[in-house]
Amino acid sequence: GAGVSQSPSNKVTEKGKDVELRCDPISGHTALYWYRQSLGQGLEFLIYFQGNSAPDKSGLPSDRFSAERTGGSVSTLTIQRTQQEDSAVYLCATLSGQGVWETQYFGPGTRLLVL
Amino acid sequence: AQTVTQSQPEMSVQEAETVTLSCTYDTSESNYYLFWYKQPPSRQMILVIRQEAYKQQNATENRFSVNFQKAAKSFSLKISDSQLGDTAMYFCAFISNSGYALNFGKGTSLLVTP
């Protein structure tokens, strides 16, 4: 596709349930980020994948959060035993190389609501 | 740790007027990059403009320009000839040469009125 896509666009779940959020990067982009945007807040870094290197998980808020990237392409962010404070927009971004100056291309995000 | 502060939660400007959004940051790094991203209601973040810290010349992209004051650690965005389509959240972001994840401010909600 032409840009980063994310699915689902919106997700409503009950507290305690597990959810999976998907990110399809721009073809050929080696770097992939997950960010969380809580209401009234900026974006908070969660996890970073670069090529075949081990991901940087330093931003994950708890062990209920995990992410994987299969074949260097599609990424899935999983939140187990969801809590109400997990309600936020989860944004995925990718870029083509390793230069920090490069543009990060964002997907439209998944809005998660935990009831 | 690097922090990015946007002191204006909301701003409003009339169509065709000029508006300036403020951003300050704190870092001990000497090599870094600053960005302004726009997030319209569609939620898709779009890069507006980028500034390399080692460049003294302020970046310009059409109606968008920055005032980069490195000593003051200030990076404001000026939007000239504001258009209705400029209505969005604007986020200031920082990344150091030694990092890889953007540090974002909390954003400024800009409303352009007819």
C-alpha cells in the first residue's frame, strides 16, 4: 500500500480481555515504532524494531504489553488483561532507514477503549 | 532525559492570518533534530517541518517556517496565510543523534476560523 495501515481502526473491549493491534508498514521500511497517545497527552514511545535486531522494549509500561514483528514486516502489539488506563490511541510509525533525522510515517492509529 | 514543552494547549487564528506555536525543549545533547508534526481529526500524523540543530538557518516549507533559537532551546512554528485545512493538533518533537524514538510535547490544538 501507499502508507502505513493499522487495524482495527477502533476497538472496544472489556476490562481483563486481551487485544491485538496490527500494523502494516510501508513496503521496504526497516524501522517500526509503536507509540501510545493518551487523551490530552503527547505520544509516548512503546517499542522499536529495526531490521532483524532485537527490539527495544524500554517504553513498554508493563509486562502485559508485548509486540512482535514477523518477517520484518507486519507488527502486532498485544495487550493482555486490559485495564481502563490502557484506553488510548495506539500509533504505529515506520521509516526507511536508520537515520534519526528521517521522516517517520505514521498510520492512522487504533483507538482502544477499555470498559 | 529530554523533555519537550508546548505551553499553548489551544490557539485560534483567523483565515489568512499568521500564527506562531511555541515549543521549548531540554537536552544536554549537542546533535539533535527537531520536528513539527500535524495531526488532523483523521489521526494521521504528518510531518510539517524539520530542523537540524547544527544548521543555523531556519527551516522553511511553503507557508510554514520555524524560529530555532538553539541557545534558548526554543523551536517555534510560524504558519503564514492560515487556511481552514490547517486546523489540527500540532506536536513538537525532538530526537537526539544518539536516540531513535521521538520525544513529543503534549501538543497545541489550532483552530482556523473563517
